[in-house]
Amino acid sequence: MPRALRVKFILPALTEARSPFWRPIKYSLFPPLGLATLAAYLSPDDEAQIVDDHVQILTTDDTPDLVVIQVYITNAYRAYALADHYRARGCFVALGGLHVTALPEEAAPHADAIFLGPGEQTFPQFLADFRTGEPKARYASTAGRTLERLPPIRRDLIARDRYLVPNSIVVTRGCPQHCHFCYKDAFFEGGRGFYTQAVDAALAEIDRLPGRHLYFLDDHLLGDRRFAEGLFEGMKGMGRLFQGAATVDSVLRGDLIEKAAEAGLRSLFVGFETFSPTNLLASNKKQNLARDYAAVARRLSDLGVMINGSFVFGMDDDGPDVFARTVDWAVENGVTTATFHIMTPYPGTALYKQMAAEGRLTTSDWDRYDTRQVVYRPAGMSAETLKAGYDWAYRRFYDWDNLFRGAASHPSLKHRAKHFFYAAGWKKFEPLWDLVIKARRLDLMTPMLEGVLSRVTGATPRLKPSPATGRMEVPGEEPIDATEIDRAGRPAGGDLADPGAGRRPAPGVQQQAAQADAA
């Protein structure tokens, strides 16, 4: 019988999380589900520990049999240093995640084994090899990707009291879209790029979670209509309140978003990114082409769903006027919270290859690839203008005047109150968040969060699909042909396992931090 293993899973802190200028609450939102997923493949006799360097003290004087480290671009240098330290102590070190998959030759010298792509198929094989003393140096996920028979995530290894949203969950892998700035295409290269759990398995995982609130960290919760319909139908009687992410086109298409709202959806992360058709075409973000962004905002508002909007500055068609135009649109259309990003060409993406070929990259210091700094030469403005505009956009969107204006855009008084308290609570009460985090009592904030996410009633939908015609109908007005706002592709005028890799900085790195900015 093989001996029991002592395994330490580590999520090193992102560089920006250790800066005095960044907000502790952003890095106390979601636990590292990717590592907890891998831990589920251990034997019952194995001893496992998960350490999230953002919220826990990481001690390094131990000597586990196996150290597994999850690598993102802005924690890469810290991850490599930790890996070198543990290898020097005689430990076997495995590295995986988005950055390792993008740059395996950079990561390999720091590890005894590296993992490329999602880990559900490769990690069990590695464990079998490791137990027999014959581990390989590289494991690549290609064929056979599936979420069938996925063992229950080791949530017992997660320090729930350290997170505002311990009930985070991922029920799909990847994304059906292929944006040129996104890490996920490289992460899923060589096999299926989007796949789901069985509906019953996803519902069983939800049923195991305590409380009412959930946060789906999937890149695109509405990406598979059949799966999403089954999921929402199964959730209707659970009394859950949940948040998630979806694309512009999926909000406008059919009635799936209504089904989500009926099941408990109260807040949605939406990647608007840019208003420029030229930018959308250049970044292969076809799902946003010829879409009426204002219709998206109206439809979600009428359903009582708050919007976490994502916007990218610095694409080649952007000039210095992009900042004010974006902020004004977001405020006027009732976007509750906004995440602004400076376009960042991550290694392994089509955007990075293009920028490198054009000689426009200005640094390969991965610590600066955090979507808050300019690491390339912009086409439509100077790097200094881009950085200053990005900083201004955050200040302007979250000033008190715009918090009131944005809240006032909603038809329901209750939704106006929800908008204001959610946005103001997120950005304007930093000392309170810091105090609760230091006291390790984020659990005290859960009832408040659930209260703000309670259902909005009394709003009259302005856009509703007719069962008879499939057309978008507005009560008391002429029907609108759905093709006017749902034409595909016609321009007008993320981990070792995937969970938790998806929505930490976006677009394209980790879905967690994008939603962290706007959660």
C-alpha cells in the first residue's frame, strides 16, 4: 500500500496585492478553487494544506513531500522564488496555471514537474506516477477533457472566514469565445475549449454550500444554453441569490437571462470592453459586434439585475476622448460597478504575438502586466495619457455625484437604493473593510450582501421576448425585431485546474480579479 503523502498547495500573492496602494478587500473575495479541485484527487490518508498568500501567513520552514504552486503572470516571480526555496529543501515542486501554460520554458527550470492547461485529467495521472516514483517533467492536457465524475471540491481545506464570498463556484471550463487578448485560448489549446459539468452534478455542488449567496466564477455562465437552462430550472426552488458573468450577446438573445433572474441572478459581470467596432474586429470580440449595449443595460435593469461592467482602454482605435465617453455612458446607463483596464498583451495570446511582431512591447517585467500599467506603445495616445485617463476614469465613475446619477437611472426605487448602497459600499468604506478583514469576520458582511442582493420587485420590463414571434416587445410600444440587436458578426457604424483561474485581472488573465474590481 502506498504511503500517505504530505501535500502543500500554494497560491502566491499577486504583486499588486502586496502594494500599499491596493485594497485588501479585493484579495479577500474568492478562495483558490483550482487548488481545492486538485486536492480532491488525493487519497483519504494523504495530508493536505491550502495556503492562500493573500489572506494567510505563508510559512516556508516545512518539508512536505509535494508542493503544488499556482502561477499567474503577476505572481510569477514570487512563485518561482517559492519553488526554488522548496526544491532546495528537498521537496518535489509542481507548477501550473495560466502563466506556466503560456511560458513553459520559463517555468520549467523552477519545477520538478509542470502542468499545461486544465488539470482535471493530468493531475490524477501525475499522482499515480508520483506514488510509483516515476513522475514526468511535463504534463499537458489535450484529449479527454471532461468534468464527469469530478470528485467533490475539498472545501474543508479553505479558510472560509477569510473570504467575503466563500461560496464561489465554477460549473464550466473555458469560454466559447476567442478574443485575441484572452489567456484562455492558450490555456485550453490542444483540446476542448469550453465544456460543462452535468447539471445534476452542478446542482449537487450548489446544494452542499451553506447559506443563500453564490458567486459563479465561470467565464460565461450562459455559454451553453441547454446546460444553463437546466441549471436555472434546478435552482429555482433553492432560494439562492447569485452573481455571475456573461457576454453582451447572451443577454440579448432569447429568454435565458430571464430564467437566470427567476433562479436568483442578482448581479452580472458583462464584458462591454469597447464601443468601437474597429476595436472589436481587431480583438476578435465578435460577440459584441452590432449589439445595442444600452439594450443590455435596460434589460438587466428591468430584471433587477445589477451590472458589473468591464471596459478596456488603449486599444488601437482609442483616442484621449475614450475615458470621458466610457464613464458617461456607464453612469447614464446604470452600470452599478465598473472595472477599467489598460489593454495588456499577455504572453501566449494573439495580441502579444502581434505587439511583439510590431516591436511595440516596452517591458517583459511580468509584475507590470496587471492591467493598471502601460506595457506597450499605444497607437492613439501617449502611454502617459493612457495611464492618466485610466486613473481618472476610476475616480470619476466612483465620485459621489456619479454614484447618485447612476442609481437614479433605474425605474424602481428599490433598485436605485440597491445600486447606490452596493457601489458606495464597495468603494467608499475602505476603513470598514480593512477593520473586518483584520478581525477575520468577513462572515459578518454576508447578511448585508444578501440584503443588497434581494429581489427587486415592481419593475416593468421594457424588453421581453414574445413566445409567439421571438421578437423583443416593449409594453405599449411597437415590437422590435430581435435581429436589430442580435446580428452576429456584422459591424455597425482564468490554473492548474480552471476554477479560480477564471475572473483575477481581466480581460484575459483571471476572471476572478476582473470581478474582484467590480464584485
